[in-house]
Amino acid sequence: MSSKNQQQETPTGTQREFREYALGNLDVDHLDVHPIAGLGIPEAKRQALMFMADNYEPPRHPDGRVVDGYPRDFWDTDFARRAIKNARHRRGYDRGPRR
């Protein structure tokens, strides 16, 4: 008999819909949800990413303009994009239909 920790969780319909909502794949405003919501990222990594997103400030010129080449939003940084891509790949969300 396997323990509960060894069993892979299957997302419910609500979790799948929330994931699609967070990823912007539904035709609704989704700006109130972090893009990593519903991706099954381990708690410590999820909290670290959310902390970084909440505290990200791009470098600015003295007049307040964002320095060229820096994203305005944390989720547009290379680091955040890689984190999302890795999480999606680990969970199989970007592998296409199962056969």
C-alpha cells in the first residue's frame, strides 16, 4: 500500500479552470492572480516567487522612467518566465495531448 505522499494528485476541474484563468487562457480579466497559481509548484518555491513578484521594482531613471531593457513586471523577467516554463513542463501542461 502506498502512502498518501507518494500518490500523484490529479487536479480537479476547479483547479484546472483556475490554472487556465491564472495563465490568461480564459476570456476574462485575470490580473488579480499570480501566473503560477494552479501549477503545483512546491510551497517554498511558490512563496519565494510570489515574494519576488510582490517586491519587484525595475531600475528607474531619476525622472522615474524604467531603464531600457528591464521589464516593468516581475512575471516578464527571464527568471520568472523560466520558473513558469519549468513548472508547466514538470506537471506536463506543455507536452501536448496524452496518448
